[in-house]
Amino acid sequence: MISIYSYGQVPAEKIFARSDDGADVSVAVRDIVANVQKDGDAALRRYALQFDKAQVEQLEVSKEELDAAVASLEPALVELLQEAAARIRAFHRHQVREGFVVSEEEGVVLGQKVIPLDRVGLYVPGGTAAYPSSVLMNCIPAKIAGCREIVMVSPPSRGGDIAPVILAAARIAGVDRVFRTGGAQAVAALAYGTETIPKVDKIVGPGNAYVAEAKRQVFGKVAIDMIAGPSEILVVADGASNPRHLAADLLSQAEHDKMASAVLVTDSAELARVVQAEIERQLPQLPRAAIARASIDNNGKIIVTDDLAKAIEIANEIAPEHLELCVDDPFALLSQVRNAGSVFLGRSCPEALGDYFAGPNHTLPTSGTARFMSPLSVDDFVKRTQFTYYTKEALEKVSGSIARFARQEGLEAHARSALSRSEEE
Amino acid sequence: MISIYSYGQVPAEKIFARSDDGADVSVAVRDIVANVQKDGDAALRRYALQFDKAQVEQLEVSKEELDAAVASLEPALVELLQEAAARIRAFHRHQVREGFVVSEEEGVVLGQKVIPLDRVGLYVPGGTAAYPSSVLMNCIPAKIAGCREIVMVSPPSRGGDIAPVILAAARIAGVDRVFRTGGAQAVAALAYGTETIPKVDKIVGPGNAYVAEAKRQVFGKVAIDMIAGPSEILVVADGASNPRHLAADLLSQAEHDKMASAVLVTDSAELARVVQAEIERQLPQLPRAAIARASIDNNGKIIVTDDLAKAIEIANEIAPEHLELCVDDPFALLSQVRNAGSVFLGRSCPEALGDYFAGPNHTLPTSGTARFMSPLSVDDFVKRTQFTYYTKEALEKVSGSIARFARQEGLEAHARSALSRSEEE
């Protein structure tokens, strides 16, 4: 049963469960990364046999196979994927930003260019965690950013294949090339390249402990998106909320993972009790009841506060990945939210809307990192370059100042480089 | 003497020197971080005595001391700092971005908020690497972003103090609080907080191997800017360039650090020879000749290509931190540049301009990371939050689709949370 607390009873840092990192896989991963650097494709085939029990002849999935995957799905499902993709595209297009150019006196021009990353790698987990929505959410922002090539990797099943719905999502989202390889070895292949797999500039997408550790190890050589912790939701609700809806929302978080945290904060002690009972009523009916049960009993919490201002205080302190504001005027509360990944506003906005369909991204900062990190966006797939143009006249006006500054820092060659232009030619 | 090569003779990955990471300080740093977490201020005072040979009573520098530092400088130097700050501010203001709000059918509202980080920590090295320009370059973007508090740490000298020019730069840039502590212990204090030092959301600024390793270790708990490698410049110049200027520019890079890399790419074999000689003429006159000599002899290179298109190819392949385009029409070449931190255009634009005065930031991606990273900017001091508002009518139109998508992913509780709103009330 979900536990009920009063405000202040649970310290902020204990409100959400934190992963205990589990077994240290860093040595095993270091070994895998080194072997892929050394043996390339042969290492990928060896690991597919060892970890995925799959005999992989062709690492690359052909264009024909991608098209066949789309054709193999029910047309209604294809339409659903296409509609979700269209909504995600529409939202992310607003994130596109231009550079700028500033003209100053004496012909000086300063500016900033925004340039897409050249090649991006997308990791897609296999098995039950193979979510077509993740393919859409990770690929579409890169596509909108204008990346030249988007490469996807995903572990093969025992039969050696990737699930058709994943391949179809890749085709619809605009992935350019798909490879049958997963785990730490796939991350290593994306970072260093093999005979078949081209090396990329950034690796995005969720994965298990091996994938996360491999991303950590190749970080610096390539960029990575983030290392995600267990998923979290904070639901803020007033007494007028429908307890059935709140219970359903909390359970949708809880079914993800035993480590997931579903927390309700309300100013109504009455609502707290009814939601508690409602969760017990709904939970046993779920196919993933065992997972939801562990999450709710171990990590689930209902916190009763005097007022909703306190609830927002809690949100700002713990920086939840997902935040629902189930109140009549959610925009008034939103203006007070400083730390949260994605916010769902009003009584008709379950978090599940954001997982697939509304358009905003579902790859979000967890474990309190929304204090300083952002949802995945077009920004993740571009970089900026500054530029500076000075004329001779403009340089002459400031070269004395530059020289003075440089000498203050003990850097005489810097001073001379500025002054050399104004000396006799 | 700087070496001359022809195009293709040096593999791209060998064009710039790479740091060999040096001694592994991770165990020592882990110990320091743990002790600061345990003993707080007392640990900071202990390490000040041990590493800085400084007896530190007051960890915080008072407002009066900051004002006194400004008053102690020559007025001309204060004006110089103020002018540099004004130029940096003017450039970085163009980086400020707004969120967006989109209205859709059925009353749906989607959007993105841009929110400043709450508190930011700025590390400033001591000794000869204490650069007032770094204080300006790191603080001003955070100030423009609207961060509530900017906290600076810097190691005390033996007398227990921080150099007046550094304190003055902090005052001028708008740093809110300054503390006398440096090294890995200062990074730990910023990440975890002590009795005196508040914990921050992000740590920026350069430092030695201990500081870099501490930033690596606290990354995740807080955000960090980047781990900088040795500084680099690629100068692209045609045969009409003035060899004195080019030699001076290359030497201004070389004087930073023995590991710094200064590389010229030109389509003129004649220019290559003259610049080679000119470096030999200018180098011995420099106060930091020993450092410049090591950098030039070990890492310096002149590469002669058939044409400048090849030079831009090299730039895009190695993604230099600094790139000078010393040609008549540098904007034509700029349009082909895909990977570079900061680009200096034309014959009157030495890189030293960018270190202090032009306005663009001097904290730049090194070691090839300009392929996927950007100069420090206002973006580094904000995060984004998404929001989604659905009405009952809007949700009803899509809840069937959401449920279908969720069931496809095996997440029944997600489906039910979307459907619960449309069922009988």
C-alpha cells in the first residue's frame, strides 16, 4: 500500500528512490570497448552470439527490410506512428534557432553560427524495453536539427532480428542506417567506428547498466545525452481532483520499473486516503502488477501539505522528471515552477500523453538533474561556433588595450600579436 | 624550430598534441571530496594549510575587501576591465533566448520555458594562471542568464589572499560571493556545500588536474562546463599574408603551455619557410620563451596544401578550438567551416582579440570536441522545461490513440490512465 506522510516528515532527498548503481560493470565494459576497437565487426558478431544468442550475418538492416517492416504492421498502427511523429515534429520545430550577426563600428562583425552535428547514433534497447516511442523521440529532434546521418543500433533477438515495430518507427522517424548490435559493444562501435558502422559525434538513447556505463566511458570522445536514473513523477493535486484519475496516473509511472517513484502531494487529507484505496483497487488488475506493487509499496508516497504553495516548494526542491499540476488554474502554479523536466497541466493531462503523443519530448532529466538539465531537444543535435571579424582600423583602436590586458596576465606574446598589426609594415 | 609538412603527411589525429592525462589523481581526489563532505569548512582550512601554505581564518572575502581590491588597482586597469566586461556583455546578450507557447485545437497549449540555473560556482585558478579575463568570461554569461547567485572560489596565496586584480574582476563582473579555497576541495565544497559555502547547480571554470578530476567526480550531482585539454590554434593563411603577424599569432598560442599546439596551414610553400624563420626570430625575445620553445618544437606544425579548400577540410576534421582565416574574403571560407570553437576572420584579427576584448567567449571546446560542443554561453546557465495543457475535449480525441500506443508497448497502466478521464464520471 502506498504510504501517507505529512509535510516535512520525509526529507526532500528521500522523496524519490535513487538507484544504488547496482553491480559495478565498469571492468567488463572496458574490456568490451577495447575489443570492439581492436576487432571491429568480428567483435560485434562474437558479442551478439554471447549476449544475444543471435547469429548475425549482416550487421546492417537493408532499406528493403525497413520497408518490409512497415508493410508487415497493421495499417492502423503505422498511421498511429505517423501521427505521433507528426506531433513530435510540430513541437520540436519551435526549438530551431538561428545564429546571429552583429555589426559594430569600424566594420567589426561578430556572430554565432548554429551548425548541426554531422552524425548521430541512436541506441534502442531490445526485449520488453524496445519502445517505438523512444525511436521517434530520439530521432526526430536530430532530423529537425539537420544532422547529415542518423545511425541506429539495437540488439538482435535470438532469431537475429530487430522487432518490426522498432524498424518501422525508425523508417517513419527518418533514421538513415540501422545495425543489429546492442549493449556496450554497440556503444563502442558508434564511438570508434568499425568496418561497417560509422563513428558518430553523439550517442543518445536509453539502455541497461552496460549501455549506460559504456556511454560514460566513451563520453569525451563523443557526446552523450544523459545517464538516466529510475523514472519519477510528482503529482500535485487539490481536493477537487478525481482520485481514480490520480491513482491511474501514479500507477502508470509505477508499472515502468520496480525502482520507479510515484508521489502525490495534496492539500487534502481526505483525497490522500481515497487515492490510497483507489490504488489498491486498480493495481491488481494490471498485467504488470508485480512491478507496480514493488514500486508503489517501496517508493510510492502521498504527502499531505497545508497548501499547494508547499507542494510547489517540494517540486522545486526535488526537481521531478515529470510533474502533474491537477488543479483548476495550473498556469498560475506553473509560473512558480523552477525545477522540473516536463509539466502536465490541468485535470485532463495525464503524463501518458507526454510519452507518445502530445509532442514534447519524453527523454527527460531524472534524479534531481532537472535543476540543471533539460529535456532532449533540437539543441542536443547542434553546436554553436562564434566568429569575429576586425578591420585594420578597428584593431588599431583596441590593440593598445589588448596589449595592456595581456601584459597584466603575463602573456607578452599575446600583446605582441595584437600590436604586430599596427607596427610599420 | 617549427616543422614543415606537406598535406597528408600528418594524420589528422596527430595534428594537435593530446594531453596524456598525466598521473592518475583520482584516488587522491576521491579522498579530498569525501573529507570535505565529512568535515566541511574545517577540511577546507586544513587543505589550505597543506596545499596552499595559507592560514585562512575567514573563508569568505567580504564586500569591503572586494571594493578595496578595485580601489587598489590603477584606474586605467579598472577601466580596461570595465570596457572588456561591457564588450563581453554586449555580445552575450544576443544569446538570450525566450521560451515559446503554442496554441492548438480544442484548447491545447504546449510550450517551453527557459529558466536560469539558481546558483552557479565559478572556479578561478591561483598563481600564474589567475586570469581576470577568465573571471569575466565565466561570470558574465551566468549574470545575463539571470542566475540568482554566482559564487566564486579561488585558492589563497601564502599570505592567505586572492590577487586584487582577480577580486576586482569578480566585483566588476558581478560575482555575488567569493571564497578563499581552491583545488579539488573547493570543487567538493561547491558540489556538496559546507557550513559557509552554499552548494551550487553548476561548476564552471578552468583548473589543474586535481580540479578537473574533482569536476569529473561530482558531475551528475551538479553540472559542469567541460574538461579542457591543452589549447590549440589552426591558422589558415594564403600567400599574401604577413609572415610577421602569423608568427606572432602562433607564438601567442605557444606561450600558454608546453602542451599547446600552434599549427599553420597555407597554400604557399614560400610563406611556410618565411614564417618558420620569423618564429625563430621572434621567439627568443619572449619572456615565456622556454614554454613557447617547447610548444613550437614539439607540437608546432606548418602544413603546405595545394589549395585552401584542403585547409578547411583539415579544420573540419580536427575541429580546432581557435581557427584563424587569414585571407581576403574570410566569410566565403567561414561558410564552409563546420567544426571550430571560435573563428577569427581576416588579416587584422589575431586570436588574442578573442581572449579579452572582442566580446565572444574564450572558454572553448578543445581536443576535437568542437565537433559536438560549443563555446561557453548564456545557454550554459539556463535549463528548459516543457509544458503540456490538454482540455477534456482534447484528451477525449486522442485517448484512444494513446491507449493503443501504450498497449503496443505493453504498458497497460499508461493506457488506463489516458482512458480513465473519458470513462463515466
